Amino acid sequence: MSRTWKRRLKLAGLVLAVLIVIGGVMVWFRVFREVPQHFDSADEAWKYGSLGGESDRGIPYWIWIVMPRIFGDKLPGPGGWKSFGLAWEEGREIPIGFSLKTVGFPRITNNCALCHTGSYRLAEDQAPHYVSAGSSQTADIQGMLRFMSDCAKDPRFNADTILAEIDMVHKLDMFDRLLFRFGVIPMMKDALLEQGKRFEWMNLPGHPDWGPGRDDPMNLTKYFMTSLPVDDTVGQTDFPTVWALKGRRGRPLNLCGETPVLRSVVIDSALGLGAAGSGFLKRADEITEYLENAPAPAWPYPEGPYAIKKELAAAGKAIYAARCAECHEPGAAKTGLPADMAELGTDRERIDSWSQAGADQANAAVKELGIDRPGINKTEAYVPMTLEGAWMRAPYLHNGSVPNLRELLLAPEKRSKVFHRGCDIYDPVNVGYITSGPDAERLGFRMDTSLKGNGNGGHTYGTDLSDQDKAALLEYLKTL
Ligand code: HEC
Ligand code: HEC
């Protein structure tokens, strides 16, 4: 070979190497490059911050934008994603509980605020007030999961249709078009179909719909973190409020006290949302601190006919101290510790939806990820929570089976057997959200307390009080 040829070959090799490096950098840049998020406050980070689930669960933003447009016929109503009862602040491009982060391209994931953001309106024509760390009692997570797998099953979920719809709102460049057509869209279809299969158990006969504001947390954990077979247990549970958790320090968390410390609940919940990578443990510590100190909201009627009557509330405080405080005051003898189920008598399905085998396997799975945390257990009773912001914890009991505080003080047979939950218009007279009438029926979900796991019995504390004493106790509960 002549010297010129050798030189030419060398040069070609060099050019190729440079091209490969540039190509590699470009692919890395356009597919994997992480752009850090920035938030002005811990509250903003709670509402919109990523937990690092982009590679496992991220939905490309542009697909997320067009899904409700293409598959509008599968939505429960008008308003796109908002029709699932999501909390959506005026002027924001995504709802609370969603994170928009660029990992190569912009991707959507969910965070804790999806299920832990309260909302209330004092009148039908008002914009909702959103309260961080409250209960997302209007959010229909099951509806959203079903929507996503239905979309993936639909023949319209293909590159031509999706790219054509994206073209109407955003210009993807050549690289992204190819990436979406041959990579992202087919992969997402498969992932959504797979996700649908993993959630098939919730559609089996005998599994009542969760409805807005609830999911089946221990079965979700069981079928997500363990290899246990699908069984016939159900455990529909309200999204609990998670503010002011400092009041539960030293006592276990979860509705049956399965988890010894808050940090473990935060880690397990984040894993459930696809968290991975080293950033998430630091974020888990920040969230732990945030929830310990997140303020509970004050009764929203500072004046007018529904303002708290101070003298009546003072009388109620004495009744609370005598009848309720031992189980519900922070640090009291029974607060946060397993109750006596024979005496408590609330629906026990949620307890039985978890098992020692589930706890053992879940702990092993977390350990395998190299995460060190006090493990989850199996327990046999609900634990009494502290009652900060009690007025906004409606509907009441672990399964949200009692519409308001007035009814909680009624003998179980006098409580509503069917009501509509998931409407955020407040009912200051009964202390809860409205659960009947046209608005509640239009916006809400028909809660039938005769279905498995929806029982509204038990917790008869205070039901024997006189009407006067009940009125006083109710007045005091508004001050918490
Ligand atoms: C899909 C809905 C959903 C998401 C998302 C979610 N949670 Fe929860 N969370 C629940 C439900 C339901 C429970 C009740 C579990 C039970 O029955 O013990 C719960 C329980 C909790 C508790 C225990 C409350 C108590 O009173 O003991 C804490 C703390 C908590 N979640 C924090 C988080 C954090 C932090 C995240 C994000 C990393 C998160 N959750 C994400 C639904 C959710
Ligand atoms: C012996 C302990 C005990 C006593 C006394 C007690 N409770 Fe409870 N309370 C519990 C337990 C346990 C739960 C959770 C039960 C469940 O969800 O199934 C609970 C749940 C509640 C809830 C539901 C909170 C929510 O977020 O859904 C409210 C409200 C409540 N109690 C108020 C009261 C009031 C008011 C009194 C006094 C009249 C009282 N409790 C007396 C143990 C007690």
C-alpha cells in the first residue's frame, strides 16, 4: 500500500472515530441527558418534583399531551387528563402530582402529590384550594390506569396517528421523529400493555372499584414487589392526609402500623413510583422532613355563620379529652398503636390484604436494591391516627366509608349506606364534603358500603353522647 493510501485510511479512521463519538454524544444528549429540575420551595418540589422514575416509568411529554386528544372517547368526561379529578393549578402545563423533566427529551412521571394533595371549594363556582399533603380525594387513579392500558390496546396507538397529532402542537425534528417512530412509541405501547396486565387483578370479579380518592395499597405493594399469586383479598383505602406527621414520631406508620418509621414509607412509596438511582434516597430524606412539618389546614370559615363558636368548642374540648384523646392526641397512650379490633369493629378487609409472606418478600426485594431501611411488617389491627386538619380528612375511616364527622358520631346503622364521594365542594354543616345532590352525583362516585371492603361499621366512640355534647365535640373537631 502506498503511503498516501495509508494516510487516507488513517484519516478515514479518524473521521469515523470522531463521527462515532459525535453520534454517541448526540444520542446521549437526545436520549439520556438529565436536566436537573429547580424549585423555589419545598412545597413546589412536593407538587412537581421528580422522584427519578423517568427511565422506568417516564411518559414522553408530547405523547402525554396528545393521548387525551386522540382517545377522548375513552375519557370519563371533558377536560383531558383533568377529567380524572386531578388537581390542576391555573396556568400550569401539568397537574399537581406530575413531574416534567428532561431526560434526553421531556418526560412525565408521577410523584407523591398525585394521591396526597387535598382540594376543597366553598362553593360550586369557586376555584379549588389545593392543600399539599392532603388527601387527593377527587383523583381517580384506577380510571387513569384503565385509560392508559385501553389506549395502548387501541389500534390508533401507532406512530402515524401519534406523530400526526403531535405535529399539530409541536415540531419534532428529524432525530426525534425517528426516535419516536421506531423507538419511543412502540416501546411505550408495550410498556402500557404490560402495565395493564400487571394491574389485571384489580378488574377481577369481587374487587370493587376504588373510585376517586382510594386505591388498594397493600395489594399494589404485594403484586408489585413480591411474586405472591393473585388472591381474593381487597383493601380499598383512602389516600390518607400526610401532613403534620411529627405528631406520629416514635409510632409506626401505615393504616395498620405495618411500617416502623416514616422514612421507610417514603422509600417504599417512591420505589412504587419507579424511583431509582442515587438521587432518590436524598430526596426521600427531604420528603420525610417535609411531611413531618407540613402544616395542616385551618377551618376555612374564619368568619360568618360557619365560623367556629369558641365557647361551644371549649365545651367540646373537654368531651374530646375524656372520650377521644387517649387514642388520637400526639404522644397519648394508644395513639398510633394497634387498636383492639374486637372493640373497634371497623371493616377488616384492608388488614387481611397484607401478609407476613408479603412483608418478607418486599423486605428482601428492597434489600436487594442495596437500600437499608427498617422493614415492613404484618400487623392485625388499624392504628388511630392523629387528627390534625380533621375537617379535611373526609370521608372518614380507613376506607372512606363515612361521609362526614356528624355521621361518624352516629350509630353505624344510622350512617349512610350509599353516598357519592369524590366531589370537593365543602359541607360546613355536616363537616365533610357534600355527598348527595346533583353536584355530588355528577362529580362523585357511588360508594356502596355493602360491598366487600367498603363496610362503614365500628368506631362507635362518642355515638352515645347527647345531641348537645355531639354538637360541642363537632365544634371542637373543627379546630384541630
Ligand atoms: C397512588 C396513590 C399514592 C401515591 C402516589 C403515594 N401514596 Fe402514600 N399512601 C397512599 C395510600 C392508599 C396510603 C394508605 C396505605 C395504608 O393502607 O397503609 C398511603 C400511605 C402513606 C403514608 C402513611 C400515612 C399514615 O397515616 O400512616 C405516608 C407517610 C405516605 N403515604 C407518603 C407517601 C409518599 C412520601 C409518597 C411518594 C414517595 C406517596 N405516599 C405516594 C397512596 C399513595
Ligand atoms: C380506643 C381508641 C379510639 C378512641 C377512644 C377513639 N378513636 Fe377514633 N379512631 C381509632 C382508630 C383505630 C381509628 C382508625 C379506624 C379505621 O380507620 O378503621 C380511628 C379513626 C377516627 C377518625 C377517622 C380519621 C380519618 O382520617 O378518617 C376520626 C375522625 C376519629 N377516629 C375521631 C374520634 C373521635 C371524635 C373520638 C372520640 C369521640 C374517637 N375517635 C375515639 C381509635 C379510637
